[in-house]
Amino acid sequence: MAHEAAGAPFANNALVSEGTVVVLTLSKHREGIWIDNLLARLRKRHPKLAGTVRILEVDTAEGEECLPVNRCPSWRLLVNRVSDAADPKQAKLCLALLQTAELWSIPVINGSRAYALGTNKVLHHHVLLRSGVRCPRSHSLNLCKGAIRPGATVAAFIAAAEHLLTLGCAWPLLVKPNSAGFGAGIRSFATLPRLVEYAEQLESAILDLPSEDGVLLLQEYIAPLNREIYRVWFLHGRAQCGVCLVRPEPGPAPPEAASHGGQSQPSITPSDPLAADRAQLSGCGGDDGDGRVPSNSGRSDALDSDHVSASSEFTGGCAGGTCEWKPAAKRRKVGVTPVLKAWQIPEPVIQAVERIAQLTGADCGSVELLYEATDAEPVYFDVNMLSTLPLLDGSVSDPAKVWKEGYDPWAELADSVAEKAYSADIVAQKAYSADIVAQKADSAVAAGARAVLQEVGDTNGLE
């Protein structure tokens, strides 16, 4: 019998445990590292639950299979692994799925709030500001097509640069797309004339606008101490583990380092931690769950073609130990093989990361930071709700010095998924029991009222 009470956590008398654990993703990421590792740990540690897991590709599923309309979805738990740099149509459908689950009180891992924040670097910046940490000073530019007058793009870039300079920033400055991921589209400009030339090419459509929503950030460049960048993962509001990526001084990049598969790559300055280094670290899979940074299509930026970084040989999965996409021999040829080390997270960083995690509303994710070379102060510059955890295949050096023997962050993730699924069962059982009690109480009240009416002879009240 359909349960029609407002706010009911499920749509019928069947417990949630009879439903499926649904992992949302894109078809190209179905076989990715994140999903493979999660499923492997679930099969080992929670085999019964693993048997209920279903992968739902939001870009290929159709109709009721993807988004039921006339019934509550038979989902026990929704796990969101859709790239926050997905096509806008896919992102919109993902949000609809997440919000559908939330409306029916179906538990979600990384729900609509976290996903909306993840797709927008301006919101990343606000999360960092609100958490009280230091982050790069930035200026937003709205370059939506049809809203810009001739010459307005150049004027907007000049005004943004002047604003940052008045705040004490110095060249070079970075241009970052608001809606892109994996470090894609980030460019570094050492002088105002170069920045103006770039703005002119955007305005004349010689270059495509690198952000789907037309919003860009102009941001200060901060040199990292000892060429080190850090990533700290969090799980259910607590700092989980951390790594330090040390990138040696790059050697000269061979011609093929500028492209993959014949497609041009973003031009980024080799010494730029918020571009080149971040492009290595940012995805830790971030994104796709397969630990790989996708190639960028479109025209290359002739303005900075001399600044194509040797680090373009590395993917965003480097911090997760997933650099196998690039042949080791080719990495040695480039000469910038990074060193990935387990990191003992300082207490102030733990506290900052946990504040950030709470603000995002994400169940799992990571935060990136560096220490400024001039004063060794921590600077937080990215929040990622789709980070691939470090792989335990030897790619992280000296883990035993920091992590306890046998430590497996993937097992922690699997256990958290199982805990949330089983908690949903308990909630459903309690709600079902409460519903039965309420129905019995309603029946008793109705029977009592009928008896009273019969006593006083009010037969109309029985109708």
C-alpha cells in the first residue's frame, strides 16, 4: 500500500535494504580507479552489500531507469561520482538525481550541496574564506556571451589586474576558468600586455572562452616552499590522510610534451604551483575517478606557447599514485618525475580541513594547500569533492613512517559507505515501526469516536 504521508522516508512498506546502492558516474569513468577500488573493498569487507551495488551512468541511462517520476526510487543509498567538470546537461541531471534522493530522505554520499559547490571555483573561494584560512586573492570576471560590449573584455581584465595589484599582488597573475576541472584552462601571465593580448583574443573569438559559464578568475600567484604541494583527504568531516607532492626542477620539455593524441594542452608556467603543480595534483583523480586528466580540445594559446610545462606529462592522479597513464620512460625523458610522500598532517591543518569539510557538506573529498616560500604560511587553494585516494602500490614513499601498518584509506571509504547504507536500513525500520504504531493509534481513535457518536445517537457523525 502506498505511503502518502508528507516527508515519509520511503514510498512503501518494504525496507530500504531491499533497494540498491547506486553509484552515479559518467560512462567514460565507469571503469575508473575510484569505482574499481571501492567495489573491491566492498566485496572483501561487505560482500552482501556489494551485491546490491549498481552503476548508473547519467549520460547514457534513459527514462525511468535514470529518473523515476511516479514513484519513490528504489535506492538504498546514492553515491555521487559524477565529474564536477561534466557537461552542463549532465551536471544538471546529476543534481536532479541527487535532489530526488534527498526529497525522499534517501541517504546520499556527496549530495547536491557538495556537488553544486564542486562545480564552481568562486564558491570554492568563498568556502575557504568562510573557513578562516588564507587563500589566493582573486577577482572574478563575467564574460558571458551577449553581455559584453566591444572592448569590455579587455577593460574588465585591466580593471581586475589593477585591483589585485592594489591589494599587494604582483605579476605573474593566473587566469582560471570557474567551471573547468583538473587544472584545465589555467594560464599564467607575467605582464599586463600579455594579459591584454589574451583578453583581446578572447573578445575576438580567436580563443574560446575556457569556462562554460563565462566566468573566469584572475588570481595571484604564490610560490610554494621547496616546490611542495599538499593534499589532505577528509571523510565524514574528519581529516583522513595526507600526502606531499615534491616536484623537482623541470628539465626541458620535449615537443610531444605539449600535446596528447594530437590535441593541444593548456599553456602553463613550469614554476606555477597553482597551475602546473596544481594540474598534477588537483584531480588526484579528481573528477573522473580514473585518476586521469583529460586532454583539452580547441586551439592552443600562442601567447604562452613557450611556457608549456614539462609537468603536462603528468596527470591529476599523480598525488594518488596513478601516473601510470604516462610511460615511465617518457616521464624520465621529461625529467620531472614527482616524489609522493605520506604526510603527517599538522594539527592546525587538520582543524582547517575539517572546518572546510563541514562547510561543503561533502561526505568525502580533499583540500589542497601549499606553504608560501617567503614566510612558510599555509595557503589553501582548492577544494575537491571527487578526489581519488592514494593507491597502496608503492607509489607513496615511506608510508610506514606516517601511517600505521596495513593502513588502507580505501577500506575506510568502503566502511563509511556500508555504515551509511546500514544506517538507512535502521532509519527505515524505525520509520516503518512508527508508521505502524501511528496507524494503529489512528484506528483506535476512530473506533473510540464511533462508539461515542453511537452512544449519543449522532448517526450523521458516522457518515
